[in-house]
Amino acid sequence: MTPSAFKCPANRPTDSNAMRLSRYFLPILRETPKEAEIVSHRLMLRAGMIRQESAGIYAFLPLGLRVLNKINAIVREEQNRAGAIELLMPTIQSADLWRESGRYDDYGKEMLRIRDRHERDMLYGPTNEEMITEIFRAYVRSYRDLPLNLYHIQWKFRDEVRPRFGVMRGREFLMKDAYSFDLDEAGARHSYNRMFTAYLRTFARMGLKAIPMRADTGPIGGDLSHEFIVLASTGESQVFCHRDFLDRSAPPADIDFEDRATMQGVFDSWTAHYAATEEMHDAEKFAALPAAAQVSARGIEVGHIFYFGTKYSEPMRAVVNGPDGRETPVHMGSYGIGPSRLAAAIIEASHDEAGMIWPRAVAPFEVGLANLKVGDAATDAACADLYEKLGRAGVDVLYDDRDERPGAKFATLDLIGLPWQAIVGPKGLAEGRIELKNRRSGERLSLSPEEAFNKLREVDA
RNA sequence: CGGGGUAUGGCGCAGCCUGGUAGCGCAUCUGCUUUGGGAGCAGAGGGUCGCAGGUUCGAAUCCUGCUGCCCCGACCA
């Protein structure tokens, strides 16, 4: 965000990086709604991030939307870095497309089927393989236009029998889905490896340890597939993996996504060790690992990638002319990340008794500024000064300027889990100090206002 | 889709068995005091008790039907 984004002290613009809590819409709940079973659902409701509108269907309130937008921004950066190109497809699709691939009948009741005023069969897209294939075949004729990887971030609808756990398993959910097109299997595997690498980076940037695990291909079909699993004690499925995964770092940003050997190297090294979900678990292989290396834990699926060859390109006639002049169906893969689920997964992986603990990269605001005595001239002035400076410096700051007691402000800030709390009160100011509290470590720094400002503007702080 | 619950003010709940004109805590509003870990006192507002029928002089309460939501299981980004 550029400094010029900070120009309206009254906080009218919704895209402002600086916000006064007294002017914001943050409906905090003091009590936990009874329907919320898991911690992320409870905290998202309590912190006013989401509101349920129907079973498995949620509105994202301002704080929740800020998180979603930050997740999306990281997803976009990493998709673009890996060479994928963003477009946007509609949520509503024609049934005819799905009849071409044969999935209209196969998909079952999970697909929300709609009829329009002309009695045409439509559907709310649960995924977009058919549509992207239709777009591809309409324009691409030559192998020279390959490889191609197109993605979008769009709402999906899957009419789950029993939605639960808030946005973790909703019926309507946001999904980043990418689709790769290549001339042959070798090219397709390279595309797969690029997305594999991009996913490692994407999740790592959100503070998550996501482990790629060999997966069942399910209804999407194909013969190569990995799920990316985040370890969290409240995860939905049982997973098994080698301990080495726990302290590996993701590939660097400047890794060469174009180079096949480099990408294959990433894939090979991240798939060398045992890692499997319960469905794919091989107890014997797992038992063969040294006891100290055996990790058995709960996990949340935050991404899933597939290579499925010509499963859609053949029936839907997505073909290109090869170097030999002959038409050949393209080899495809698809790659999904659920940003709305990720928001919940990050909370599952990072919270404590008092509330959420956001990694800075996805925090709704980076700093919570607490004015402990609204109405005290010196305190008000010190807060206003720090607020404006942080805003101008492009730091996302939420200024709690409500006329509340300190305890209420601390509780609110702990709940919404902003990485830093800047605590400004008359006692500290009398000695020229304000306090910075690190939400995750609990560490407290007593600093001059200037030092505090410098500390908070550090990107990695 | 099978099984089990539940529906009363914004949230959490009591009242229902044994029908008699709706209550508590939190939140909200006003005033005063208070201000470094969810303040105190005083006052106030807000509910056709999920919907539709039925029984009854009278229904939140009893009966019938419907709907929403939640939980357990089978299925899933």
C-alpha cells in the first residue's frame, strides 16, 4: 500500500490501511455462539470476521475480508511468479459443458443445479475444468502457444450433505484454481512441479508448514496428485509423515521456475520422504522409518494438485497442432487452494487461550494501537501522532480510540490477534515511553515513541 | 442420506412436565463516578416465544404438519 492511501483521518475509504476502531465495523462477541465446535470457527465468529447466512454459507465481515484479501494477495504473487496467468470465470455455468465431459451425471447431488427462465439447465460451478478447457480450445491451436497456465480466484459451491466447522468446510467457498496445458506428459509434469513449488512458497509465506502428501485423485481423475496438509491438532484427518518435513524451508523466491531440472529437484526432494494421509497410508512403510522420525498427527488439507493428462482434452476436443502438423490433445493439470479455508487453517495452527495469533503477512492489521486513556490530552496526542506516522509509512494499523477501559482493549486486541500491540497510556508517557507487546511471544518492549515507530515499520518485525 | 437434538429480545439461557397474558445474565441507550487486563451505581428501551393449522374461555406451554439450524455417522477444496 502506498503512503498516498493514507489520506482520510475519518476512515471513510474502505481500502485504507489505517483505521480507527471507533469508526470501524468490528462486531465482537463476548460469548461463544453455541454452534461453533472448533477453535477457528469460534474465534472467527467472536472476532466478527464472518457471519453465517445459511448452513455452510458465510458472509465475510470487514476483518475477515481483510484476512482473505491478504491471503489472496500472497496466492496471486506466487501464482504469477510461477508463470500462471490470472483471469476470471463466472460462477454460473451451462450444463451442456458438463455433458461434454460426462461429469454432469457423474457429479451427483453435490452439484447445485439451477434452471433459468428459459428452462435451460445451469449450475453453480463446483470447479472449472470444463470451462477452462472450453476457453482454451476456442483460442489455442498451436503447440507454440504452450505451455499455458491459467488461474482464477472465484467462489465455488459444493452442496455438501453436512457442512460444518465454519468456513473450513462450507458449501460456498473461495478457491484459487489453476489449470495447465502442455503438449506432452513431460511438459505437464514440469507444469505440475512449478505449481508444486509455488504451493510450498505460498503456504510458507503464511506461516504454515504445509506438507505435500501423495493423494487419491478422486472424481477429478488422473494419476498424479498431491494434497498439501497443514499440521494442526484440530485437523480433520489423520496424517503420517517423516519428521524432516517439520523443519524444511520452502524454495527461495528467485528459484528458476523455467528450468525443468530445478523444478524436478524441488519435487524430488520434497517427495523423497514418507508422507501420507490416512486413505493412502502404508503402515508397513511408515513403521520402517526410524522411530524418532515417525510423525503421526492431525492435518488440514489446504491445497490439492492433479495431473490428469487428456481426461478432459480428449472428450472436449482441446487439441493443438504439434511440430509434426498433427492434432494432439493437450495434457492438463489442475491446482487448487482454498483461501477461505486457509483463513481458518491459519487460526487452527496459530492461536492461544486469548484468541488468534496472526502471522504478519496475513494479519488483518499489523499493529493494534491502544489508547489507554481517551480524553487525556497527552495520550490522545501521542496516539494520534503514532497513528498518522504508521499510516503514512504504509503499516496497517488499527487504532483503538474507543472510550473503553484498558482491560476491554487488551482483550479485544488479544482476540483479534494482531502481531503487535502498541500500548499508550499516561503512566508510560510520563516517562516518555510507550509499550510494544508482541502478540505471539508475549514479549514487551518499553520504547520511546520514535523507537516504537521504527520498530513497527520493520517489515520483518 | 440414516440417527439424535434444538428453535423464547443482538448473544447465552430459564419458563413448557402441571395452560392464566414472558423472565435472567451479557450487550444496547441516558446520567454520574471510574480508567494499565472485559468497571460500579441509578434509570431506560427492545420479544406477534420459527411458521401454519388445531384443542381450549385462554397456548411460549398441549396436539398435528412444515421449515430452519446444530450434533453423530457415511462423503468432501
